[in-house]
Amino acid sequence: MYNIEYVKNSPVEFDNAMRKRKMPPLAAEIIRMFDEWKRKKNTLQDLNTQKNEIASQIAIIKRTSADYKKEEMLTKSAESIRALIVEASAAVTEEESKFKAFLSKIPNILDSRVPEGNGEDDNVVIREVGEKRHFSFKPIQHFEIGENLHSMNFEKAAEISGSRFVHLYGDLAVLERALANFMLDHHRKNSFLEISVPVLVKEEAMFNAGQLPKFDNESFKCDSSYRLIPTAEVPLVNLLSNCNVDITSLPKRFMSHTQCFRSEAGSAGKDTRGMIRVHQFSKVELVTVTTEDTSEFEHQYMLNSIETLMQSLGFHYRVVLLCSGDIGFTSALTYDIEVWLPGQQKYREISSCSNCMDFQARRMLGRYFVKDNNQKKVYTFLHTLNGSGVAVGRALVAVLENYQNEDGTVDVPEVLIPYCNGLKKIVPNKIF
């Protein structure tokens, strides 16, 4: 999770980084816990050394003499040391567990470019792209459009599954599928490898990705060992867990289209109508695994792939640099892409594109190696990046609000027409 040598050598710098995260000074406690763990580990090693030395002495006695009295004395000493080893080993395990639990709750160190702030109002707009659509009538919100088309049903979804779910019928369901397929094809052209992954993962995978323990209450737990993924970032990042990869194989660019599941704990009263904040949603996720030297390039490469997708769909959007009070737990630097929704008359997040640097790799023990002049492998922790490419449900919302017509129909964006079997306009569904 952290380079302890960095914390020990630069405690003031580390505490200043935590202050930017609104965290108290932590360096002293990290160093104290590390030193205590190391002290107990050294004690255990000393005991094992003593045990081995006694075993050697007993072996020599058995080979060279019949000093049974000395052998008996050494045997008793060995038994005493074995008992001490059991105690010392338990102490090391307990100290290591406490230390790991303490570190696991500390967020990533922020990049120097991250502005200080308390929340989304302090985020910095980097650029706006495209023009806002102008209407000769007052545009309405996506859930009104969907319900008027008889193709979006929240009441029946609530009856079957509970609140914050939606059913899509007919052409809206086709449009949702078309959006996902278009996104995958778009990112494939930018060298992202499509991977089909499970939506159930072990808690270890959630921990590696930084979802646990921080977001324990925000994911759906199936039983004692499985969680429904909140994002495909979790399984994709873990493809490199406990791995040592050759630098020549990097970067690795992955993508996956999955259903995602979030409990939306703490969201009571927020976006209670519509598809903006639901428990289950479809998303295309991008993940890149690379080296420290190419980390920034890959961040911009991923961001560009997402932005060109937004432009292809004809959306007006803005790119926002998240401040210290709004950025995610695992991220060192995040850009949000916010799409303009004329029905709501506001920008809404449709993608987050983050560089986690080596934070996740340290949790999951993912490294790359280069060979020195002596052909010896030199290992370094990987850098991981992730981005929504994009949230399919929110893209559907953006299409409905930006391409709505006064008569209640919705035009299909030109790039999506081939993905909708030639469908150019969505009209009211006559089945429901």
C-alpha cells in the first residue's frame, strides 16, 4: 500500500500529503507500528536460529558421542524454544494484521496537480467541448421521456426488485445494447483488449482494488466470501495480482462490459427519480497496467479514447480535475467527464478517469521487471489506471435528453444507427 522507506525518510512530506486528504498526521504511527512488527519478527528469527543451532548440536552428539545427559538437556531447551516460537509467531501474525489493517484505511497520496478543496464545488474545469443543443421547446428529463415512450418503467421494477431499479422496453433496450457495443468497438480501435469477466469476486480482489475496507457498506455481499462488483475495474486490475511481468509486455490495456452493483449507501434523497443513481447499471470499463515512466502518457491516452467517444455521440461535455475533497480513495489524479443534460439543465458525471499509480499494485503485489547488465531481474511495482468508457445508463440518459423532439420521439445518434438495425427514431412503444 505504501513504500515504508518513503514514510520513514520523508515523514513531514507524507503528513503534508495526508493533510491535503483531510487526514491527521500518520507517519509517526506508521513508523512505530512498522518498527514494532519488525522487532517481533526479529525475535522470531532469533528463536528459529537458536532452535536450528540446538538441533545441530544434538545431531553432532548423536554422531560422535553418547553424552545422553547433554543431549537430554539440549532436547529440553529445544522444547522450550519451540513453545516460545509458537508464541512469537502468533505475536508477529497479530502485529502484521494490525499494521495491514491500519494501512488499508489510508488513501492514496495525491498528485501535486490535484487542487485543494472540500467537495465537487472546488473541482476545476479544464475544458468544455462541443456545443449545447438548442431547442425550440422546453426539454424534459430522461425519465419523463422514457415514460412518455412507454419504454421506461420504474414502478414495475420497484415492485419486482425494490427501489432504484428500472425496466427498459423495446427500442430503449435496443439503444442501451447499441451504446455498449459501440463503446466496445470504439475502444477496441484504440488497442483495448476486450475481456469477459465474472460479476462475482472474492473479498481479496475487492481489497486489492481498494474497494475494501473503505467501501464495505457500498457493495453487495452475497455470502462470507463473494461480492458483486461495483465496477469491472475490480476483476480487470486483479488480472495482474501476484504477478511479475516483463516490461516488454507493457502497457496492457483492458476493457470489459459488465453489469455493476452498488448499494448507494448514503445517497438517500439524491436522484430518487430516474436512471442517474441506481443499484444495478451497465458500464464499459477501461483499465491500463503500465510502468511508472509511461503512467502519465497512458492516463492521457485513456482520457482521449473516452473524449473521442463522447464527441462521436455528439455530446457537449466538460473535463473536470477533481479536488482533494472529491477524489476517490485509490486515485492519485482523476479527471471526470461531465455530460450536459438539457432536461436537467446541468452537467452530470458520465466517466471518471483515474491514475492510481502504484497504490493498487502494492496491495495486490503486481510488479514488472527489467534485466540489468548481468541479466538479473530488477522488480518495480506496476502503475494502474482506470476509466469509465462510459457508464451505459448515463449515456442513454444523455441521448434521450439531447436528442429529444417536441413530439416526444427521440432521434438515434447517427453513429448508433447501424447498431440499432437501421433504427433512426424512437417512437412510443405499443406493447406496454
